[in-house]
Amino acid sequence: MATGLKTWLRGCWRFVRELSGDDGYERYLAHHAACHIDSVALTRREYFRRREGEKWEGVRRCC
């Protein structure tokens, strides 16, 4: 019973991470390994800085 509950909770946790975008870096690494073998992947810090820049660089208003 406890094993089934653990499995279910892990699945829920993966779903929440995917839904919120929290697993973005892991998905980026998987994509990079599959498609961009000849280049070095971004570090976690570089990845999130780039994502924040893409998200906010076009904002030109205060609210």
C-alpha cells in the first residue's frame, strides 16, 4: 500500500512541476542532449537568466 502511495505522489509531483514549468531546465537539458550535441549546455543559472530575460524584456508598462 505504501509503495503505491509513493508512486502516486511522485506522479502528482512530476505533474505539478511540469504544469508550473519548474522542470524547464531538465527538459532543456534533454532537448539539448538530443539535438545540440556539438555545443555546451547552459548552466542552470544561465538558463533561468535567459528565460527571465525573454519573459520580461518586452514589457514596457508599469502594471
